[in-house]
Amino acid sequence: MSKTIVYDTLSIPDPSFIDDEVRMLGSWYGMSNVCVFPTKMSTPYNNQNSSGDNKTETNIIHLKHKTMLFDPKVRQLVNESSGLFQELQTNVDDPTKSTDALYYSRKYRAILSTCILAIERSNSDKSNEIYNQYKMLLHNLQLIWHLCEVLYLVTVPGDTILNNLLDWIKIHYENAENQASVITENKIAYLTDENVEEKFTFYWDTVIGLVLQGNIDTARMLLSNHSQSDTEPFIHAIKILKSMPTYSIYGGLPVAEYTSRFKGWQSSAKTKLECGVFLSDSNLNDVMKIICGDPDATSLIRSHCSTWFQFLVAQLIYTDPTVKKHSLSLYAHRSVAKYYEESEYNHMDTLALDLFDGDLEAFVKKLKSYPDSGWSSTHLTNLLHLCDKIEPEFNMSEEVENKNPNEQYLLDYGVFLMTHHSLWQAGVTYLDHCSAVGKGYLSVLLSKLEITSDLRVSKILHYATARRLHNVVSSVCKVKGMLCLQKSRIGEALCWAIRGQDSAFATHLGDLYLKNYVQSGYFANSDILDNLGSIVVTCDRFMFIGKYIEFLKKLTSGKEFNEAALLYIELLRSNICPEYFRLTLLMDVRLFVRDSKECYFNIADISLITMRLDDVIMVSNEECETADECFLNKVKDIRHAIAQLLSISLLKTKIV
């Protein structure tokens, strides 16, 4: 375990900070961003002489911390853990599925191990300092996660915890076992007269390391290969190691009987030690001191343990092998005191002490500040929450939206992932499990995602539709529609308006279609306009366009003039025709003056047409003092058509 990382100092190239009276203020926003700005510190004298006209411009600077989770080599940690998290939440809601916390904890650790191996492969020569730091952070995280698993997720009969602690140490401190493998696999030393202890300078360090991890069988095997293994001191030592009683929580001796046997065995070994049986070899004598639990061996153990974690477990093997979990706190504080003063504790020290003290609340709070952008605090807290190891609510150290640490950490981590261009989909998974608050955040964040491709748009709309976030669907479709409109793709823009059910945007597009019709005499994108769908219900403009197109079709068919006339009068009566299009609509009355023998309107209909024409003329007079010649000609043509219709109608009435 390494000490806390000191990050590089960052210089902000802003002249505003040069002034001695200027101080830098800032605040965190999001998970990894800082907003800083220069602020001039006023004194009473400055306040009295200030004219109030100081309008000096200052910059607000946004600093974004480079997080390891966004590195391509570490990104698999986010993706794989997101899938596992989703599986766990799904199984919790399904009573037929297993939600064994220990099983999922080990899978999370397996993902961590895979990520560490990937970093090692890409940085085999250890030349990349950034990856070296990432590896150390992930290794320390794996160490502390495993400790939490051993103490709180593994069920141990009788709470005798030492065997599990030994497994924890052996997995994360493999140096002694690796060195033992090097010695035992080297056959040349055994086939020659060369002494093993002389060929391998780390021979005795390996033996002591194995003994400190309770790996007695391997230590005994190495002693058997020593050049002096047939001498009396080594024979006695090997015999003592072979007869060491072992405790098993499953089917072994009762604690009281095992303790009695262990003390008897240790007393016998201590007698031989005090008689000087092992003095002929100082290294062997040191090994026997450790096994006998000699207080004088404390400094020896300390020198062979790189961390107080190793020291704690090594001490317990030969002083209190049946230690209970509730007693670990005292031993842990004694062990860490051998290494540091309290003021020198680093983050890992305080996290481990909280676990040994049984203070999961403090542990969860401190884990939040581990430099992994909330990955560990989110997943481990969620795991502890689901197996009821922590209270659903407790007082958080900072101001948060709710007191539930599980939901708050999921919210923070989800928001953090939503800032990344490709990991935002994983962020959705976490926000989904933050009750109503998460849905609100998701609504805002999805609508703010940058639209870089049609594929991303389809994904955003898929997530929004599945969660019934209609405002997101409308917002994204409007943005996409506006982009199409900027490229003069009005048909595509209309498709997006229809998909987003955006009445306001659809009205704007409808106006464009109608104005284009006034100029060209035909509708573009007729295939889209023939299939408007439900937009005609929510948008008056397209309701009018739909009916107007239907009217034109009936009129041009030549066989449905009566139905066309009914639609025409309906359009005039409904008053949904936009003002700028009324004259164009009235011009269509000329199409009914084809046969002097047929009249498709009655007197009331003709009166309505006349009244609508008067309205158009009145509006035109209000807008401009003199009407243009084109307008007057159109009015003249409409009046002429009305007169013809009226004469035909009167003539037909007289004949009848």
C-alpha cells in the first residue's frame, strides 16, 4: 500500500490573479469539475474610496479533473460493472433470482482484477507513470474492498475471523509465495552441491514471509531443503512446524480445545527456544521466536511486513489465532501505531480502521472521496445497502438532496458518467435506480446530450421513450428538426416534428409549406403530407393543410365536386385558415365556375364566401394604405367568380 498521491500543481494563465489583493474562489460542480474565479478582497479603506464604477472584466474558469475511468484502458471497468449492477438490481426485484451479496462482491473484484491485468499488459515496462498510478489505485481499492467483504459479507460461524484474514493477506501480498516458487522450481540447485540458502539470497526472507502468512507447509518444505536440514536444530524446527495445530471453523476442534492444544504446542516450542536449541543459526532462531509469539520478535515482524495490515494478521497467527471480529479494532489500532502517528494516516489507513472498528457509516462516507470518481463508493454502498449492512439513511457530511447514501451515490455517479461522450448510456442505468430524483436528472441530462450522429439520436430517443420522458423526445426532435431546417430539408424537419409531437414547431413548418404553396402552386413532400398522423389533431396548421390537400384531390378528380364544395365551405367556416393564405383559398372559388348549369353552393354558402373576401380586403386596407395591383386583380377575379356562382344559383332556384 502506498501513501496518498500528490497531484501536479496547475498554474492558471490569467492576468487577473497577479494582483496581490485578488484571491481565487471556486466551487465544485458535478463529480470532477471546479469553477474558479478571481475575487478582489475589499478592505474598509477600499470600500470608502470605491467609486462604484469598477467594471473590470474577469474570467470564470472551468477546470475539469482528468479521471482514470475515462481512460480507454480503464473504461472496461465502467462498462462491465454497469452490466453487473443492472443484473443485481434486476434480481433484487425478482424473488425467484438469487441476490447473494458475496457472489456479486467477488464478481466486482474479478472485474477490478481484469482491469489491473489490462493495465499491466499495456504498461509492461512500467514506463507510463499515469498507468502506474492507476494500477496502484485499483490495487489498493481491491485490497480495501476485499477486507470489507471478509468482515461483513462472509458468514463465519462463531466469528473466528483469522482464516479469512489470512486468505485476504495471501491474495494481495504474494511476494513470499512467488519467491518460494522460484526456489522450489529451480532444480539445478538440488542436483548440484550448491547450497539453496546461498544460491538464493532471499531464502530466509521467504521463509519468514511464509511463516508470517501462516503458510507453514511451504516454509517447512524450504527448511527441509536447507543444507543443514539434517542437523538437530533444523530437525526440531521442522518437527515443531509439522505438529502445529490448525483451526478449522468447519468440522474442526471446539475453540476451547483448540486453544488448549495451541498453547501446549507453543509452550513446548518456547521451552526449546529458551534452551538455546536454535542458537546455532540466527535466522532459524528468529523464525522460532515468531512462532513462539515472543514479544522480542515484534520488531522482526515489523521489518518483514511492508504494511500494518500484514503486521496485524502476522501477530494474530501466533498470539490470538481464534480472535473474534469484535476484538479486531484493538489489534488494528495497536498495529497501525507501529507504523505511523495518527497525523500521518493516509486514506487507506482510515478506511481500514473504520472497517475494523465496525463503523460502516464512516467507511461509506470516506470511500466517497477515494480518487476513482465514485466507482467504489457507488457499487460497494449499493451492495451493503441491498444486504442491509448499512442503515437506509444517515447524516451525510455534505449538503445533498436526500439522506439515503445509496441513492445519493448512484445519482452522483450516474450524473458523472452522463458527462462522457460514450459512457452516458451506463449513466442512465444508475439514474434509473434513484427513485423520482433520478428521473428528473435523467430528463435534463438526456436533453442536453450533444447530438453528434443519427445513431446517438436514436439511442437518446429510445431511452427517453422507454422511460416516458416525453419532454426529452420533444426537445431532441426539435433540435434535430431545426438542424434539418437549416439545411433546407423541410421534409425531414416535418418528420422530426411529427415524431416529437411538437405543435409549435409543426405550426412553423406548416407556415413554410403554405407560403411555399402560395409562391409555387404545389406542395413539396406530398408523400409526407399524405401521412401526417396524429399531428393533425394537435396542430391546427396541419389540420388545415390535411383538409386543404383533401379538398384539392377531390376537386382535381373531376367527379367529386359536391364533396369538394362541402370541404371548401367547411374550411371557410372553421376559421383555421391562416390569414396570409385566405386570399389563396378564396381564389379556389374560380375552380367551381366551370359549367353554367351546375351550382355547388347555396345562397348561404355564397354569402360566407363574400364575407370572407370582405375580411381579407379589410385586413389589407389596415396593413397598407394602397393595395398593389396584383391584389386588386385577384379580388376582382374572386368577385367575378362569386357573381357567376350567384347568378347560376338564382337561375337554378327560379327554374325550380
